[in-house]
Amino acid sequence: MRKTKLFSLVAAAFLVAAPCALSGCAAGPPPKAKTAAVQPGEMPPGATWDGVYYNALFGYLHIIANGNTFEGRWRSADESAFGQMSGTITGDIARFDWTENKVGMIGAAAKRSGKGYFRYTRPEGDNVDDKLLGEYGNNDAEIGGGSWDCIKQRNKAPDFSAVSGEAEPGIGTWK
């Protein structure tokens, strides 16, 4: 009689726990990745996304647009990392996926990635430099990693070979 009662308790516990175990129960659905709440507007008159943009941390970002898509590549100002991005353009907003490699490193710590966005802007006044104002996020997030603001360089054409990189000889290269 005692074995029957113990069996009944085990069976009842299984019936309660089994649906959760089989369906992968958790505290709820996974959190959604953070996305920037930005709406596209018009580009400034005569402006184009193609160009070279400077940021003190990320160095020179070279962007080449093709219709409503673009590619970008950069090498950090201290030359410790290089990266690439690609994404879509809608008006004055570019949304992108990025990957960055640490120079001289291999393994999981050598590479990081995420998403981000830029807004193309032109300050008021005469003889001003266009800017990209944006943010980047890590992994699936578009925001939350930090700001990424750049100043468009005058009379500089984008050249991916100028910012190509290699994480370790023969590993993680792109050109």
C-alpha cells in the first residue's frame, strides 16, 4: 500500500512538471531586442551617404551606398580593431548590422557584433560639416552599447582598402 501511495505522488508530480519541461517553460517569452525609436526624414539638399566619416574612438568609417543598401568599414583610431557593417537606408536613417575584430586576437573575445543606426544631419549655418548621429547595440540590440557620432570628411572618397584588416595572420581577414 505504501508503494502505491509513493507511486501516485511521483506520477502526480510528473503530470504537473511534464508540460513545462516538454515545452521549455521559462519565466515568460525571451525579451525583445532593443530597437531605436527613430523615424526617417528627408536627407539634406545635395547630401549623399557615400563618404568618409570620423569619430575619435572608431576612427575613419568609409561608407558606400548602393540604392537603399550600404556597406561600411572602419579601423579604430588606435588601430586595435577593425570592423564592417551593412544595412538599409530610408531617407536620413541607416540601420545596420556590424561586426568588429580585435587585432592580434583569436577566439570568442576577438570578435563582437551587434546592430545600430545613424541619422544623417546637417547643422544650421554656412560652411558646415555633415554628421552622422547614432547608436550601436551589442548582439541583437540596436541601442544600448553606446553612441556613434561622426563628422563627414570633406573631399575624401571612401576606399575600403584603406581600412582593411586582419585579426591574426590568415584568420578573420576581409578586404
